[in-house]
Amino acid sequence: MPEGLPFVHGHVSASDGSGGSTRATSPSGAAADSAAAGSAAPTPDRLAVVPSVAGLAAARAALPATARVGLVATMGALHEGHLALVRRSLAETDVTIVSIYVNPLQFGPTEDLATYPRTLDADMALLTPVLCGAPPVPPTPPLGRHLIFTPSVSDLRPSLAGTTVTTTVGEAAVNPTSEGAARPHFFAGVATVVTSLLVLARPTAAYFGEKDAQQLAVVRALARDLHFPTTIVGVPTVRAADGLAESSRNVYLTPADRAAAPVLYRALCAGRDAWAGAGGGGVVSGATLRATVTEVLEKGVTAAGGRVLYVSVADRWTMREVEGDLRPPAVVAAEAPLGEVVICVAAQLGNARLIDNIVLR
């Protein structure tokens, strides 16, 4: 067995894994995974924790060339949205690698790097029944173990490292109402660490949530432009019953902020409905959708003492703003079933910076 692969057992707490994380009550959630797994324990033949770059490289090199490898890149503080990515990887690949790494490159000087939730024990408790409850994968152990990659910053990003990866997708020069303008460091930080993970894990497929629509566009462009032999898979957003998208930063919400937060999704739905309602021969412009979404969002956010950061109606993959008429739903359904336009919003509610989006399809 490759060195640097300590087994998970003894590292997972005996709690139910909630750890303060938001969990859906659906039977498809983590609790159902735990029940389905029954007595499935984190055993050496099913799951291993890899705490180092060298350990991951060794584990990946030990896999046969035919193994289909899935990558789920996270910053920890896991929730049902992350677990949806893991389940998708388990369904489509032989070996799933989940990385847990709080990436300092994607935080600005005044952002929440120091306070970002770090909940490794709870994360392990959530992941273990999902990964160990999955059907055994070929080849026979230990080559078929799923891996949880937990590198330190100094290991994944040595102090002398000066190389970063930049991308023009969504940058402020192209779209001033995007994460590229609001957080100019963000896309380069994401692109740099994702590049490292793609090099180390060499995945067949990598799974990213559609909640971060602009990040998904950047990662797809990165894999395409740098010729990574990896399929980038977008996984639908997981939401609470009232529409709030699952996010690690939801833990920052006070009860009052949490009550107000679903207005992001309501505003997005108002935009989607305005587009869909124009499908009977009429047309709607990007500018009109932007105004519709802004009106709903401003009303709800300002009433809660927050502020709207941006509203974007843009091409889904280039992130260029759309001002003119959008193609009607019937045409999009026939010619671009994955959607052409995405409405993205960001708002500050108390200490929580929330983002959300909806694809018009």
C-alpha cells in the first residue's frame, strides 16, 4: 500500500455528523446514507485519508490506467450541496477523491479567511457513510479506495510558490457586475488551486456545483484551454425548502438574516418567470430581466438591513452581460438545452455574503 494513507477509522467522531452543518431532511441526505450503510465502517479497503501531496501522488499512481477517477474539490464545512457532488461522482466513477482545503488564494485581504468555518471532524463524519456506503468498486482493495485529501497550505502551496493561473472569463474588464469585479483575486485563486488538484488527481471527471455559476464557467474554460483530459460536470444546486441555496457561509446568518435570505431565490425566480412568460411569441431583454430581479432583491434585502452587491444577466459560459432580447424558451429548449443565459445575484446580509443564480433553460 502507498505510504501516507492513514485509515479513516479513529479519525471520525462518533456523532451523527451534523457538526452544525446544514443538512437536508430528504431521504437522499446524509442521514439516509448513514442508515443505508448500516454497519459499514470506514475500513482500510474502502476509504483512506491522504494528508499530503506526496501521499496523493502515490495513491493516484497506484491506480490502474483503466480506473475512472472522480474529483470533488471543497473547502470543507460540508453540507448537502457537497454531498450531492460526491454522490454524483460515486455513481459515475470507480474511485472518488474529495479534497478539503481552505484556499487562501481566493480570499481578499479583508475577507473571512481567518474565520471561515473549519469543521474537519464533522466533515469526516458526513463523508464516511456516503463513501463507505457506496457499492465496492473494482479493482480489489487497496487500489479501489476512495480518498479524502487534506493537505496543509504549506504542502499544497509552498511559501516560495509564485505561480498563479489567471483567466479572462468573467473578469471585471469583460463583466463589471460579476465576482470578477467584486472579488478580483477570486478567479485566479480558484484557477490556481484547481489546476494543482487536476494535476495531482488526474481525474476522469471533476464535479462542481452550479450554485457557483461563474466559478463553473471559469473551471470549464481552464480545463479546455489547458487541455486537461478531464470532464467538468456541473451538479444542480441543493436548496432548503424555502429556496435558500446550501452554502458553507450560511452559518454566518443570524435568525433574522436567515429569514430574509430566501429573497435571493425569489428574485431569481421572478426573472426566470418573466423570461418564461414572454415565451408566447413575445420577447424580453436582458435589461428588463435585470430590472425585474433587482426590484425584488432590493426590496427584500434592504428591508433586512442588507445590501445588494450585484445583479448580472449574462451568457452562461462567457459571462458577458446580455442587454438585448433573449431567445424565447422554446428555441432555447430545442437548441441549447443546458441554457444560454444565467442570472447571478450577490447580497450582503449581516456577516454573510451570499451568491445564487438561475439558468434560463
